[in-house]
Amino acid sequence: MNCRRRAGLKPVTLKLVEFGADLAYLAGMIQRLSAIIGWLALAYIVFVTLSPIADRPSLASPHLERFVAFALIGLALALAYPNRILLVVSIVVGAAFALEALQLLTPDRHARAADALTKALGGISGISVVHFLLRLRPARSGRSI
């Protein structure tokens, strides 16, 4: 005889809860939001990079600003396009070098290889963080929990 029945307790019924649809919706929303943030951040950086030096906002040292800005772009775009990491790397690194080269067209800005490398390393760092975190996710099984 069951111990619960002897003690007068009712049997416990466990319900299986399926989170698949909700998690898929949340993942899709995160990807869409990340894409919007990444592309808007890149557009803002293009504007700030090519605008006159007097109009450039300053929060910290220029190297730290460059690194963090491109790290955030890399992070956002890698979240937005997790299956296209090479495309994201080429966009972020290409933008870093292209923006630095485009500064040659402005009279009050200067282009430096060190600045382009700082931007590229920042972008690759942000992409690497996302890629590493996505690799840590447990593999999905076919069962629902």
C-alpha cells in the first residue's frame, strides 16, 4: 500500500508544462531587437565618425570609446544573426576600416591604422562573447520539459 494513502494524503499529479512556443517567441524578439539596436548603433557611429570633430561626443578616452562602441555593435549583430557569424565579422571589421578610411575625406579628421585596429578588436570581442555564450547553451533534446 502507498504511504500517502495510509496517511490520508491525496496523490500528487504533475503537469508537464511546454515552454517551446514562448521561448521561440522570446528568442525571435531578442533577435529582432538586437538587429535594430546593432544597425542603429552602426548608423550613429557612422554619423559621429564623419561629423566635425567639435560635434563628436566624448565620454571617456577615445580608444576606450572606439573599443566599447564596436564591441556593442558586434554583440548586438551577433545576437541578431547567430548563424551568420562570418557575415557579422566581415560587416563589423569592414565598417571599422571603412570608417577610418572615410575620415581621410573630412578636413578636420585623421585616419590611423591603430584606431581601425582598436575598432576591429572591439567588434571581434563583442562577437566572441556572444559566440562563446551561444556555445555554452545546452543542446536541445526532442523532449518537452
